Amino acid sequence: MASSSLAKTKIKGYNPLMSSLGELAKIHYHSRPADEWEADALIYALADERGLHVEQLWAKQVREEVYQVCSVPFFCYNIHLDDLVQVTIHHDNLKCVSNLVERSEQYTLRIWLNSTPLEERSRILDMIRAKIGGVWETKDSGLIAVSVRGIENATNAYQLLQNLEDEGLLSFETGWLEPYQVCCSWDKVLHALPDAIYTHPHPVWRDRINSALLIPIVAEAGERLYEQLWAAYDAQKDAFQICCVPFYVYEISLGDWLRVRETRTGGHKVDIVEVSWHITLRVWSNEHRSLIEVIDALRSLKCLCEPSEDTQVVGVSVPPEADLTTVHQLLQSKVESGVLGYEQSSGEGMGNYS
């Protein structure tokens, strides 16, 4: 459905949260997909032509290079929930939106309540939700993204929000603009993106996952590296439990509970609020057969093993019931025979044993 059939659009220019960051690109993040939308991937979309703002969206792959958007965008224009988009791979593993394949019937509106008294916010939001329904996502900063289906609902939602803005109760904008095109000039901004984002294709607690965290990795000066960790968010704890075995991030283990906050340039800074007492080891080898044999041996010792995408690195989680000394003895024997290298990246005894 073409956006030109919608009578009104309202663009604030730049979203007030999109402040200039010089030459660094900020990754704006959705920790969970929209309610009831099944996602199996994370994709990246440009929120402005300068490339200073990149939004990470949950998505579901529908065919090669084509994904269905499973987030309500906070920042991107002309990309909406349920849209089908084409992606191009950049920097080895970043799936970047390069084209709009098929427009859905969803329309995005964004609401700011920063100037609204705290005691009034719940009442106003409950009233809006009752009148327009839709799918809602909220960012900690007070930004709310709402997706409504169909042009009639979008027009009604627009008018309601305009009336509330005229009363000084909120600010809002539409997520569509003219001309109706998606910003996809990646070649101009790749220098500002992270150098790499390492992912987990085979998380050990896959059935628990409902969230993802983007954690900065300590790297060489000038490098911007991140690891995407799968997690399970618990609203009562207001915390995320790690559901994969970290490959590169130190001092975080499978099962740890974290509270997170966004960093200035994207990604998340974390505080561990509850430890699982799992110990994380990292094993690497160029000999695939030897690595498979080691994984089988580690699993027989009650360890949980997770291979990387290229299968040359394996994250190993040693649970409290396993004998860490026996695990070290096994791996040390393989190091001495020249089969592999390994290190301990969490818990007492951290260090490189290769």
C-alpha cells in the first residue's frame, strides 16, 4: 500500500535522540522483537543518509537475502513492521538493508513524553492504546514506537496524536515520508560502522531466547568490535539471562543475569546482578576433526559446547557440577600435543593456556 494515499505526514526532521556523534555511527537497538513476532535474525538499517545512526532490527528470513521486519522502528523512515526487505552482507556478517521488496499494511508513529509530567504519562498512554491499539515498543529514553495496520487506522492515530500535541501533552512524528524510499547508501558510511559483530548461530539454550545484547569487545586501539549475546529477558527481575557461551567477551558466563544500559555509540554496558557459577573457556584449533573429538570429550565431562560460525572457535561452559580440574587436564594434554589452544575467560583462574 503506497504511503501517498495517506493524507498527512509529520516529520520532526531528526528524531531528538539522534544527536550528532561526529564520525562514529551509533547503533540503536531493540533488545526484543515486537510482541508475538517470531524472529530468527538481526538486520541493520540506516536511519539517516550520513550514516551516523544505524538501527538494529529483529527480522525473520523468508527467502535468500529477504527478511520480514519484526520490530517497530524507533528511528528509520519508510521501514515498518512486517515489511519485506532485501539485505546485503557487509563487514563479513552485518546484514544491511539495501532495498524495500514489499510494503506491508503497517504504519509507524513515534511518540515522545519527555515534557509530560510523570503522573500523567500512564493515563495518557492508556488512553492512546485504548483508542488506536496497535503494536507498541518502548525505549528507556521515553520514546515509544507504535505500529497500526491500515490507512484508516493510521489516519485516526495521526489525528489523535496531533490533538494531544496541540494540547501540549506529547510530541510525535510519522515513520513515513516523501519521497517514499529507503535510505540504503551503505558505501558512504561503512567506515563508521563496527569493524565486526560476532554472532552465535548455535546458542546452547536456544529454547529460552527472547532477547539479544550487543556487548563491546576489548580490542586493539581504533577497532570497534562487538559480540552479540543471546539472552532471556525476565520482566520481574528486569534483567537478562545469558543463553549462549561467550566467544570473546570476558567475565560473562552462560546463565549469568545482567542489567544493561546503552553506550553512547551503541551496544550495551552491563552489570552482573547474579552469577551462574558457570566457568567459560574458549578453545580454538585449525584441525576440525581434532576439535570435534575434543567437543565430544568435553560433553562427556558435563560441559556445554558452542561452536562459532566458522567452527574454529568453541565456547565451553563448565557448570558447577562438572570437575573443572579434569576439564583443564584434558585441554592441557591437547595443548601439549599441539592440537589446540585455549583460555579461561571467566571465573577464578582466568588466563591463556596455549
